[in-house]
Amino acid sequence: MELFLTSYLAGTKKIAEDFLSDLKVKEIVFIPTASNVESYTKYVDEAIDTFRDLGYSLNILDISKREYAEIIDILDVCECLYISGGNTFYLLQELKKKELCKIIRQRVSKGMLYMGESAGAIISAPDIEYNHIMDDKTVAKELKDYSGLALVDFYTLPHNKEYPFVESTEEILKVYKDKLKLLPINNEEAIIVKDGKVEVKKEPS
């Protein structure tokens, strides 16, 4: 199982390049769905530009707008799945509506690479309820179950001490530091999970 979890892909471009360099991946399936309910989405374009700068082709897959059979066909042959940032609760709602959580877990267990930015990193945890302090959960009116993908046993806290999330990340740490295995990262750090080993890497200056 290999995972790359970041707050901000454009801020961790070199780490991402190193992560992908040893792997024979040519195309990345890119899910931008979490940004559908956000007013600011520049980070999606920046992530697309980052991957293209690194020489990868992208298959953009908005799971809220594609049919289940088509999504499954794409995931069945996907070598690297990237889930972008946005609203974590809306993202999880759309994944659950299409019953994709179990499928993603199965594919990752069989070798598919998983890369997540912000919301895409948070949903790798066992549960996303802790992120209600940062994200508005009322946009996901159909989401009743906050259980995440459970790809890892920790809870990523992206944008730690980064504007405009300084107060919300401080509050999450205050409320949950003794309850959850939080792993905070700023916008120039990424969590690499490989062969059971978890490592936080900082983007070289």
C-alpha cells in the first residue's frame, strides 16, 4: 500500500515527483469532486498544472456527474488515483452515494497508488467527523455516516497554521489531540505511507 497525502499539491511538487518517479505510472485518474461546492477552486487547476508539468496525462473524473458503471471501469484499470481538495463532507457523500469507498480500499490493497490533497487526504482516515471545525458539513445533506476510507489509522490535519485555516486547525488540535491520532501538516509537507511506514516529508527549498 502506497499513499501520498498533502495539504497542497502545488506546494509539494518535488515530493510528489519523487513519490511517482520510481513507479511506472503514465496516467493519473483525477477526482475534483470535492471542489464542486466551493467558491474558491484555484487549487484544482494548480494540481492539474502540476501533474502535467511532471509529464503525466490525466483522466478527470467527477464522480458526481458520471455513471456508476463508467466509474468502475475507470477504477478497475487505474494505476494512480488522485482526489483533490474541497469540502470533505460533500466528497464523502458522493463517494458513498456511488458505493465507491469499498472499491477504492480494494484497489489500494491490490497496488493502486492513492494520492489525496486536503479533503482527499482527510478521507483516508477511519472517520472524518473531526473536520467539521474546518469544513461546512451542512452542504452534504445526504451524508449520515462519517466513516472514511480507513486506508490509514491516523487522521491527517492539512493546512496546519496556514491562512485561512490558522484558527480552525488550532481548534481541531485543541479538541481532538487527546482523542485521535492526529497528524498535522502544513502546505509544504506531505505524508508518505509505504510498506506500513509513515513519513512526513518537507518540500526542499
